[in-house]
Amino acid sequence: MWDDSTTTLTALAEILEEFIERWEACDGVTPPTLSGLVPGQGEARRITLIELIKIDLEYRWLKHNFPRKMEEYISDFPELHEDGLPIDLLYEEFHIRRQSGLNVDPEEFLVRFPEQASELARLLGISSSHHSTSLGRGLKPRQLPEFRPGQQIDEFDLLAFLGKGAFAQVFLARQRSMQRLVALKVSADYGTEPQTLAQLDHDHIVRVYDVRSVPEKKVQLLYMQYLPGGTLQGAIEVLKQTPEEDRTGRVLLRGVDRSLDARGETAVDSPNRRQFAAASWSETVCAIGAKLARALDYAHRHGVLHRDVKPANVLLTADAVPKLADFNISFSSEVIGATPEAFFGGSLAYMSPEQLEAFSPAHPRTPDSLDGRADLYSLGILLWELLTGRRPFHDHPFRGDWTKTLEAMLSERNLGVTTDMRSQLRKFPPGLLRVLTRCLAPQRADRWQTGDELARQLELCARPDAETLLYPTYDSPRVRMRRWAVPLVIAFAMLPNLLATVFNITYNFLAMIQQGDEKRKAAFNIAVGSLNTFVYPLGLGILGWLAWTVVRGIKLLKRGDPVANDLQAQLRARALKLGHAAAVIGSVLWCISGVIFPVIIHMLDPRESPPYLHYLASLVLCGLIAAAYPFYIITIFGVRVLYPGLKPAESGWSSDVSTNEQVSRMSVYYLLMAAAVPLLAVATLAVGMAVEGKADRYKAISLSVLGVGGFVGVLLLYPVFRLLQRELETLHRVSSTDAQET
């Protein structure tokens, strides 16, 4: 019963309750003794003895007139001096005697216990207020009679024993009035669990039907949804017996089926079971974790902290749906009269650093300082254990006094996830390590801040393509490219336009100007130079500014500066549509140039009108090149480099659904536009031959080069088109899922 910290805590609570019951039954003449309650040997004996003495001190000095000092306990139990006399016992005696009305001088304790003088001086000089170091504070006598299957309580027939904890017994029972099976929790008639659970109505929290009191038996009956699939603890036991290469979602189903067999029930095929049967183990863990995270998020938004998240408190339905249970030590801000200090419990192995501090007798942190992030830390440990079969942190045996044990646990947790711990997850998708590492961050501000945020991250981990796309590693080239994003976007837009410009100048010069005189050539060169000097800075300046606004938003979010959700959504849309913006800017400027270019030539050389239609057609054709190719290059850059830097914190990606759909449609249009370039080149050549009877040699060469180059370009562009479609489909699945959940 004392194998690890979790079971030790449960067994300790039972012993302390029994001793409290003995004191409550005291006749005022003969005080109860510690004999028979302290385990025979080992660290379990020491920790139990220390906590029993604290309770004994309280009852002797504050409730009965049986005063006793620490030297008398040392005389009865010399082992207290082994590894040093526990400082919290001396601290407890000092404050309890003061509470009893005595004027106790701290110097007395420094003289009585010189070996602890320096530590006592520090503790006793902190404050005159008493922060009890007893783990039994808040406990009440159980006064809980034993019940067995076959008996009846109120209108419930007890059918089978399901489990027992420090505070209650749980039975499978039949409720006569409703003719239904329920899980019946029988506990002492105190506590606020029923009121806490009555507030919660969620698919992944065990549904409580009602609660009633049985005054003649001094018990409280809490009856709730009966879940025959066992607990996640059972699934972990099956996992430990399964070779790593055979671990899939079927492990979870085997754990459920084992529980069903023990209860004489059989599994029924369902979509949920089929889904788990086909899933990998990491996908299974992510799915369970996301459901539990959303359940905690729901509870937290209703003012309820669980404070004991562990595998044994996650029940499973017959088709393996997880449901969070056992809010016995939860704290609800909505229940009148409930205070955090009123609840004893929690499982040490799953506690966050701040919960261990609040639990530590010597630490000033109080339970009311805890918030939902402590539950998310515990969930992180649970998921780590479910993933690997072992918890990330060691199970510390009790060494010395209670304070030292908690200090050792705190020291380990405050290191965060170490290199050795990371190696445990090397065979799983890298996103899981990132998510669980943040769950187990020592500081609350560094963790996931809400259960909903954690759930979305786990859902991404179940989709490796989305995880890889949206969460590149910090040393990834995609992340490093962000610092050069503006010049890169300008370069991506400029290169196809320069190629189109070279073709346009060469084609028009050879076709229209080469045979002209020097004045016409000079007019052509001046028109080309003046137009490009104006158009290029204008187009690239506008595009560079759009890219800069996106990069600036990424930097603000990276620094932690507040950025409104609406603005984040606008910047994400801009990152996705940056390629479209480059295409539109380029096309518009090419078309405008097609009108202005011959006008400038005519103004410089008015002897004859230039072929306006020819120039317009040639520049529009170049505009198609300037639209299609920059669109794909810059859109890929926006999706893979810029968009992941604008991850939302609260609103999710739901607002990006329509943008993803628009860009996906645009990618088809731009592919058709690119394919139109060689077709138009061939068509232009064919029309020229039909009209003139023969093809101009220079025109033919230029248009042939354009046709062949355009055809090769489309062949090269098609794989990029397919890649972009896959990336956009990944984003669409993420944003669509968020939209459905919202």
C-alpha cells in the first residue's frame, strides 16, 4: 500500500482519519494513543508518526486538557531523532501552544533544541500568524459504516464493489425508482463534491444525477453515470505489458475490454472503437488528451478546479470515451462556503510545482493561489505517462521529514523537461514533445494558459502534416527566413517581372524598332527607361509595405506585445494573399504600361503613330507571366514562413476558413493563366502568319522562345501548384475544425 507517493498519500489519509475519529470519541478522561496506527518500519512509519503527532498536539492543547511536549514524544519514539528532528513538529508545538492562550517565548525553543536553533529562528520570526503544517488539517472523522454488495441503502441495491478511496466507497448499484444502473459513491455526510459536479454538464465529465443524505447512517449518496470501461490507469497497465512496436489504439481497447470482462459485460462495435483501432498510439493519446483538456477548460470557466487529475480519475465508457471524474478534492469558487483550505488531497506524483508548494507545510503559498494551469500541468504528466508507460518525474520515496520530501520533488520539477526526459519521446511526433514540454514548464506563465489552447495543440499533434507546417522548430530555415522576409518577397516578385521585361523589350525592339531610324530607337529606349524607373519602385514599394506589416505583426507577437484578435486574423489573411497581391499589382502595372508605353513613344517621335494594339497585347502577355509565377512563389513563402508566425492564442484559426478557400481557388486560376502564356504566343504567331502571309523572323523567334519557355514553365509550376494545394488543404482542415468547435 506504500509503494509510491500516490498510494502513500491515500493510506496516510485513512490513518489520520481513524486517529481523528478516536479523538472525537474521547471521553475527556483517557486520551487515545498512537499505538497500533503507526506502520511497522521504513519511511512510511516516519511520515505517519510525524503527522499523527501534529494531530495529537492539536487535540491535547486546544480541545482537551492533556498537554504534552515534544520531549515526551521523543522519549516514546527515539527514531524521531534519526536524520534530524523534524523542524515542522517544533514549529507546530510552538504555534499550538500559543493558540491555546499561553505566552510562549521563542527563545525557549532555541534553548530546548539547539541543533535546530538557526532554522527555528528563521521560522518563528516570520510571522505571529499560524500556518499549520499538519497534513490532517481539514479532515473530519469518516463515521462511515462498512457496506457490502447485496445490501440496500435508501433506494439503491448494491450489486458490486467498484473501488475504495480515503474518503468513500463506490458500488455498482441499481436505482429502483428509475430502474437503471448507477455508480453509487458512499461517503461521510460532508463536502461539496455534489454541488461542484452539479454545475458541470460536459461530454467528457462524468454526469452526476443527484445526491441525497441518509441521516440515520450519517452518509451521503452521490449517484452518477455508470461507466464500465475502467480507467486510464487500467489502460496504462496494459500498455506496460505491450511491446513498443505493438502499441496502437488497440491497447486502449484491450484495457476497456479487460474491465468489461471483469464485470461480465461485452464490447459493442461502434465508430469510436473503430477509430481507436485504426489509430497509432500517439494519435490515441492526443485524442484523449484533447477531450480531457476541453473538459478541464469547461470546468475552469465555471469556476471549478479539479486539483487531482490522474489516470485513476479518468473513467472510460464501453467504447473508450474518456470522462473526468472524482472532484472530491476540487475547489469551486461558485459553491458558497467552499474554501481551498477546506479540501485535503491530491496525488503528489501528478502535482504542479505550485500545488506542491501549497501542499508543503513549510511553504507560505496558500491553496487559493492555484488556478487552472495547475490542472493542465497534472494533465501533462498524465499524458506523458499514457504515452510512454512511465511518469516524467521520479517517484520520490519519503526520506526524512515531509518537508524534505516535497522539497526534493519541487527541485526536480523546477528543472523542467531535461534532456534525459526528452529522450523518452524521441520515437513520437516532435510536436508532442513541444506540447508536453510547455505543459510541464515550471512557471505558470510559460505553460498553455487554457484547456482549449492545449486541446487545439494536441489535435494538431494528431495531424503531423499540420504540426510540421504550423510549428517549425526554432532553428528551422523557415523561421530564420522571416528576418529577410521583406527583401525576399520583393526578390520573388521582381525576378519573373525582370524576365518578362527582358522578353518584352527584346521582342518589341526586334519586331517594331530595329528597322527604324535613330530617332525612333532613341524614343523607344527613353520610354523603356522612364517607364521602368517609375513602375518598378511603385509596385515593389507597395508589395514591400504589405510584407512589412505582416513581419511587424510576427515580431510583436514574438515579443509578447498585445495584438488584437481581429488584427491577427487580418495579418494571417494578408500573409496568405501576399502572392495574390503581388500578382494583381504586377498585372495592373503591366496593363497600364501597355497603354502609356506607345503614348510616350509617340510624344517623343510624333512622325507616325505607333502600333498601340501591338504594344498593349505584348505587355498584357508579359503581365500574365508577371502574375502567375510570383503568385506561387510568394504564396508558398507566405504559407510556410509567414503564416506560422501569426498563430492565434484564443480565437483559433476559425476566421481563416474563407481565406483558405479563396486562395485555393486562386491557385487554380493562376495555373490556367500560366498555361495561357504559351498558347497565346502560338496563337499570336499563327495570326501574324495568316495576316501577313509569312512570319517575321524576329517575331517568330521571340514568340517561339516564349511558347517553349512558357510550356516548360507550366510543367515546372504544376508540382508547386500541387504542393500549395496540399498545404492549403492542411490549413483548411485546421481552420474548419476550429470553426466547428467555435
